[in-house]
Amino acid sequence: MRSTAVSNSPTYFPLSIQKNLNWFAFFLAFPVLDVLGSSITFYLFLLILIKTGTSIGRLLVSNYLLFLFFLIIILSTIFAPYSSMPRHPGLISAVKITLQSVYWILVSAFFIQYVKSNGFYSISKWIFIGTVCSILGFYFFQFAFDLEILSINTKATRNSFVFQLLICIPISFYYLYHKYKSKIPFWYFPFFLFSILLTNGRAGAIIGLIEILLIATFLFPAVRRIVIFTCMPLFFLYLLSQSDSMQPAFNALADKLESVNPRFADLLRGEGEGDLSYDKSWLLRELMVDKGSELAMKYPVLGIGTNNFKYMDSELSTISEYERFNVDKIDFYNSRSAHNSYIQLASETGFTGLILLVFILLTPVLYLLKLLLLNKQTIHQLPLVGLLGITMHFYAISSLTGAIPWFLFGLSHAIVSYNQIKK
């Protein structure tokens, strides 16, 4: 069977399976439907595995990094220090999160194989449709319908919504490129960018802008030099915004952005919510980094077990350094999310799991950067922009859970391996 990677080509799956894949992609981009407490994507994926006759064992051993990550998840769950977690919900919860983690790893492994042997155009179309529905739902049609069996909820949190967009926007442009034969209507760029900016997020706004600029280098090679030199300063935007010498320029930019994203404007000015020394959200993230570092050093090999960060108490010895926090509420702070995917993984699976994740991310990210530096990027590598975006965003959000990042991991590795074989 000829490998076509991500191209606008016929698929090799029967139409019924492709329809399941399309619906799977749609609900990845628009995670609005749960059945029996689990996303509809879980059941669709099981159906796809059954219809394709895919061996779960073969998927798990098909990629050594994913297989090793799978083993770490299992071992960290088995040997977790549950006796030190009085608030842990119990064995059933541990088994459930472990099975979910295995499902996410299987999604990654499956799409490595899928993209190598089938066209990606159809799935990218449904990612685009789901992304548009997600934007409309977030801004205009927020509602929740909850029964014991079925749940429909368009009320996504800001962080999860931005995270979805960072993954889906580059894939959406891949579809739009093929649909419009490279003559994409210009309004798609501000449509997607403002969808992120209007969330009033900060880190997501910067990363979203970087992604849109990088997408422009794929679609319009002539602007590559301008875009690259525009993106580079954005990586250092936060540090520069704290400089007194740069403040007049940032104040002027903030005035223009005030009506679109007040929090981002405050960040540029270094005042209000933008003064990070007074921003509880930022300070809590810093405190959780301290907690995660403490746990990782105490359990460096296998960590405290997947999803146990909020159940494991820490002394939070650095809490006195944060003036806005009440030292009498340590129990409350210990029950908070990690707010950082890397530090959460280091504490829950030890440095072993963190190193594996770094390798999973590093190969495709370095490949993308190499392509950009050599000006050899093509439209087929466009989804890698989304991986670069979430790799940055992982520092500000705990989002390794869920199928969509693992879908992107698999897709990214398939793109890299296909292009290397093609050489």
C-alpha cells in the first residue's frame, strides 16, 4: 500500500470507517458530547478499532516511546504512595484514569499508523467544522443539558477552549489550503486570531499570534523573513514587558488592545491583573510549580501516580514568599490543579515520565524549527505548528489529559517519519 501521509488524496479505509473517523475528529475539535461520563470520542475510537481489526497490543508496541510511556503509567499507578493521600477517591478512580491514559496513548499510536497509510484531508475537514462549531458555541450558544446517560455541554473553560484552538487552527488551515487551492479568503486569519484574543487570555493570546504568523510562512513563503523576525520577539514578550525602558511602547500597544483583551493589555502595561506580583492565578501557578518540584524530588523515578497531584499534600514550604496567600489555607492550595503540564507529569510519573514526554515532543518540534530555518516547510507539515504551540502552552496549563493532544502527538510523528522516509 502506498504511503500518502497528509495529502489531499483518497483514503484506503471503507466509507463506513472513514465516517467514524470524521465524527471522531469533529468531537475532538468540539468536545461537547459525553455518554455515561466519557467523551463520545472514546466510544467512536473503540468502534474504529473493532471495524479496522486493529490489535491493541500491536499498537502499544508499534512505537517504543509510547510503549515506554504506557509502562510508566502502569507502574506509577501500581506503586503510587496511596497511604500518603487520605483524600484519594480510591481504587476505582485509579483504574479509570489509568485506562483513560492507555486510551490516549492508543489514539496517538493509531494515528501514527493511520496517517502513514491514508489521506488526511477528510479528517482535517471535520477538525475545521468542529473548530468553527466550538467557537460559535463558546461565544454565542453556551448551554448545558445533563442526564445520567447523556450530557451536552458547550460551556468550555477559557483555558481548554484556547488549548483546543491552538491544536485545531493549523489543521483547519491545512484543510482550507486544499479547499481553496491556496487562495484562502483573508478573513479566516483575523477570525481565528480574534477567537483566541477575545477569550481575554494572556499566554494563549501570545501563542495564538505566533501560530497565525507561522501559518502565514507556510501559505505565503514570500513573507517568511518578516514573519520569522516578528515571531522571535514574541517569545520574549513577557520579559520585555517588565522593562521600564520598553514600557512607553508597550503602553501604546496596550491602548490599542484594551477593547479586545483587557488582561493582555494589563500584562503589557504591568498593572492591574498584568502585575504578576498581584495576579493570584499566576502566583498559584508558581506555588504549584514549587509543590510539583518538591514531589518530583521526593519521588523521582515513578512519581505519585497519574492524576494524583491534587490528592497529594505537600508542605508548601515556599508559601510564605507569596504575600497574597493565606498560610492557614494550605489544605485548600494542596487540592489545586498543577497549572503546568510538565511539573504535573514530573510529580506524577517521576523524571522518567517527564523525559519520555520531552522526547515525544522534541523530535517533531526540532524538525519543524529546522524546516523553518532552512525555508523548506510545506503545507503537509502545517499541523506541526499546533504541536509547537501547545508545547509552549503546557507551561501554563495542565492539559495532557484528553485525546486531542495525543492525537496531535501521533499525527506529528507520522509527518516527521513520512518526510524522512520520502528523502
